[in-house]
Amino acid sequence: MIVPHVRRQLRIPTAVTVASTVSAPLAIAVLWPRSRRRDLGLFAAQMWAFAVCHELPYDDPKRLRERLYVEYPIRIDRFIGRGQLPNARLQKWLHQGRYGNDLTGFAAWTHWFWFIQPYAAIFWIAVRNKEKFPESARQLAAVFDMGCAMYFLVPTAPPWWAAENGYIDPEIADEHVKRVMLEYGEKLWGPAWTRIFGTLGSNPWAAMPSLHFATAVMAAILLSDAGGKVEGALGWTYALSLGFALIYLGEHYVTDLLVGAGVVLLARKGEPIVRPVVELINGRLQRLEAIAAGG
């Protein structure tokens, strides 16, 4: 638990940090008695591990910059947008319009609510349909983990960063892409915004895939599976609204969202394939549980 917090000061290798972080959920699985509280704690530890690992590539920004991908999503999105980035189209059509400020507020709050939505969905499933909780938690965690692995393997810059650093030239294609959320956040939160935003933007090059969109879609699917028609409808409404917000705000390309949806599909279709491995690991963990309990 201490290693992730001191890794930069002590220059602890990434592999050691990952191993120590992953050990936390394993320790909970072995040492805590089986209960709903233990299951929620296990999922929370998994998400803490994701948060730490998601930041790790940016511990050495210079080294990460050397292998940063910037241009391929621009080319793909220009094809999708028939010659112009969808980010630029939305911002040109909507941000400068009559309801631009209201729309920006809606998009920003939709984006910020993501820090609650997937976890609220899992908590609801744990309370209302505990039989579905283990499978739901595994699938949502798998989306986070696969996305995190891609952040290591294919570090990709988001559209706002590409625009700020000259990769999107508005004089060439009339593509004005701004990080619209910054303007709204600074006006709303004032001096506190810098601290809030600094906490949320710990790795600016974790853009491919969009885990915001992927986990929101997975949460909507899981809510529908758990039998809540109203909850499922709310989940899908939120996921689609978030997809729009991410493009409009300049946070993600359409390509990021499409790959995020592909990660969800892989997690859903792949779970039956890896289930024997999961059951094998569970069996080993149960043996360790018995030993830890004195059995």
C-alpha cells in the first residue's frame, strides 16, 4: 500500500509498483471472510490498483513522449468526419451558438459524473441482485484492466493536446479544437479548479481507448442484465450522453470511443473463454483462505 505513494521519490521500478499494487486485492480475497462487504472491498481494491497503474506510464513523461502516438486518430477521425474532425464540427456548430454555455455545462457535468456512475451501477447490482454481482464486477474490472494495458502499449494523445501542440492546424482544415471544459471549470470552481483538475488529469496521454465511454457502456449493459429496465434505460441514456460530451469537449476522438466499445465487446465475449482460468484461481485462493483461517 505504501509503495505506490513513494515510487517516484525512491525510483521504484514499475514492475515492483504493479506487483505491490495488485497484491492488495489478492490479500483481501485471502484474508477477509466471504461476504458482500468483502466483495465490495475487493472491487474497491481492484479499482485502486487501476488508478495507480493508469498513472504509471506518466511517471517518466520524457520517455513516454518518445513513443507517444498523436496522428493516427486524427487521420481516422477526419475520415469519419468526411474531411474534418467531429470535435471541430461539434464545437463550431454548438459551442458558439445560442445555447453554447448551457450545452457546455451539461457536457461538463456529464463528464464529471463519470467518476460516480460505474461504481454506483456496481453498488446497485450488489444490493439489488447479489447473484449477478460477481460476474458484473469481473466484466467491469476487465474493461478497466484491458484499457490500462493499452495505455501502456499504445500511449495516445487526446484531441485537445494535439491541438495545443500544433498537430491540428486550424488554418489548414478550419479545425478549431479546444478543451472546452477548462473554460467552464475555471468559471465555476474559481481558484479550486486548478487543484481539482490537477488531480483528475494525472495522465494526459491515457486516451486510447476511452475508458470513460467503455465503462459507461458496460455499466449500462450490466444494469440491463441485472433486471432493472428503468436503471438500464438510465444507464444507456447516460452512456450516449457521455459519448457526445467527450467529443464535444475535445476530450476524445470518435476513434477512442469506438475502440472503447470494442473493449466492452471483448470483455463480454471473452469472459466465458477465460472463466476456467478464473475458477482455477478462485480454487487456489480458497485454499489460501482456509489456511489463513486456520483450517
